[in-house]
Amino acid sequence: MPRDAAGYIRDAYRIDLRARYLGYSIPHPIGKGSGQLSLNADQLETDRAAGLAFVVLKTVIAEDAAGERSMEAWAIHETRMKVEPRASAEDRSGWTVTWKGRGWDRSFEDYLALVRTAADLTRSGALVAVPSVKYHLPRVDEPFRTAEYAHTTARLAGAWGEGPMPLEKDFSPTLAGDRLADERAGILRWLRDVPGEVRRAAGDVPLRLGIKLMNARFDEPFQLEMLAACAAADALVCFNRLWDPALGVAFGGWDLSERNLRVLRAAQERGLRLPPLVGTGNVCSGRVALDYARAGCESVELHTFFQLPLALYSASVGSRTQRALHALFFHPEDGLVAGMLDLEEAEVLHRQDGELRFLDLCRRET
Ligand SMILES: Cc1cc2nc3c(=O)[nH]c(=O)nc-3n(C[C@H](O)[C@H](O)[C@H](O)COP(=O)(O)O)c2cc1C
């Protein structure tokens, strides 16, 4: 694994993997989604050393000045994660992580300390590292708890310090198992109003706001309505995991990427005007990352692929992040390099000034 893999790929193959995430130009499109793999400074350091492009910190549950959290139920402590195979509806075998925990389960002060580290890394150019928050989501007839938005955002901005603060707002996957998530009108209202609530709470602090959309328990046309409702975000992360009502857990695998890609392609076909897109869900190869790119995503954020049994990565040394990146870039059939060369051969992608550019795949009509 070359130390600067993106630089090496550019020199050796004339492939420019540069990508974008929440207004940042990044050397390649692979980042880590929020979750159990971004809980502390050591994990960030490992990811920096491995050459990951960006990391989203675990989602913290918003609180007001008195420490009240309307989404308290999300701050449960659960450590056991099970990485297991999951076959899709069409019997394609993939991987999922079964876990019943939800948001950050330590103190807000601890989270702010992690945000300080993330901000230093981001400013130094070593790794873009971004906080993630779950703010209050009211029922249809309730107002937003603005005190929670204001307090949490101000404290995060204080910890972040200089420069625009990047932030993902999580509409959590397990939310799909919540009664609240059954109300279509309520969901559309959240998506329309939450960006404004967060920006109001930020006041003068310059903010780059990514909205991470869930897979609601409705059909695909409703996913499109959700996308269209969220035009005020600076980026949309599409889409968090599916919900298995029988097992009472969120899940991934091929059902997830296939549904996500169907919805993103439908949005493209309809020419929906959307903020920049980031893909998430079963990115288990460079080729799947390229599928998301062709559906409009300028980068991708992964979780499950960083958790596979070690024997499944072909690299036999390095951190898990490094081994995963190695496969995503260099796998001879499914890697980004192989996939982009195939797209060139198929005349989907054309060289510009002698180079194949990842971002050329993401161009949307609108
Ligand atoms: C164990 C686990 C915990 C997660 N926790 C969060 C979270 O706190 N906030 C969030 O926005 N997404 C969370 N996610 C979702 C991931 O960031 C990612 O978007 C999703 O799993 C789809 O990507 P994947 O198929 O590569 O895992 C979590 C996922 C897993 C598997």
C-alpha cells in the first residue's frame, strides 16, 4: 500500500480520484460514516495514518443548558456488535452489523474534547473529521425545542473554534423503528425545517450542514419526496440503513445499496435539484463506490466494510482502515482503479488532459 495512495494512482494510472465532501476537496472519495468506529482520538489517528479522506464522529444527542435531552432514549449504552453475513431479497450475499445501541453514550464534555481534536486535524489538512448530532425531532403538532438546538450548536462551535464548522445532522436508522417515523407529514416537516433550525442556532458561526437521511418505512416515491424536501442542506448523505421489523434491528447489505441507488437514479432521471450528494450503504468495493458516483455522489461514507473479518481483506498487514482502503483502491476486479479503467473502455468516462477524473462521473444534469 503506497503511503499516498491517491498520488500514486494519479502518477501510475493517470486517474484523478479527487472528490468532495461537505465543501472540502478531498484526495479520494472514501470516508468513514458516523458510528462505533469514530469514538476517540486513537481511532482518528489510525484513520489519518491510513490515509482515509474523512471521518464523521459518532452522533451525539443534543441537550439544552440544563442537560435535558429530548432524544434521551437514543443515548443508550450497548457495546456488542455482531458482524454477520446477510443475504438480500434476491439472495445476494453481503455483510451487515447487528447492533442495538444508538447515539454517543458518554458525557457531552467528552464529546466536545473529541470535537477539539477533530477540528485540529481538519484545520491541519491531515484528515477532515466532522461532528454529528441528533437534535430534537418534534411530533407534527409540537414546536421544535430551540433551546436544545441553540445550546448544543453553540457548545460545538465553541469547541470547533476557527473556520466554518462542518456538521452532519443524523436522522438515525433506528428512528425508522420509532412510532414518530410513521408520520409522513412529520418527516417532511423535519426535513424542510431542521436545516433552518440548525442555522438559526448557529447564529453568526459559519456552518456547513450535511443532512444524513434515513430510509423511511415507506416506499421509494416517498424517499424521493424526502430528498426534494431537504434542498436547504449543504450536502445530503443518502441513505442510512434499512429496518428489519421482524428482528427489530437496522441492517445493510445489498438490499440497502440497491434501494439507495434506485432512488438516487430516479432523482437523477427526474432532474431533481439537490444539494451535493454523499453516498452511504453497502459500499463494499470500489465498484459500488463508482455506482454511487454515477448516481450523483461526490464521495461515500462506509461503516460495515471497515469491520469485516480480517481474513476477507487481501492485505495481510496494516490497520483495518488501511486494509479496507487497499481493497477499495486496488482490487484487480472490483477496485476503483479497475472500475474506472473499465468505464473508460466502455466509453462512459473520457480522459481530460490525459486523466480520468472521479468527479466527472458525478456530474448531474441540473
Ligand atoms: C454499529 C453501527 C453504528 C452506527 N451509528 C451511527 C450513528 O451514530 N450515526 C449515524 O449517522 N450513522 C450511524 N451508523 C450508520 C453508518 O454510518 C452508515 O451510514 C451505514 O451503516 C451504512 O453504511 P454501511 O453499509 O457501509 O455500514 C451506524 C452503523 C453501524 C453499523
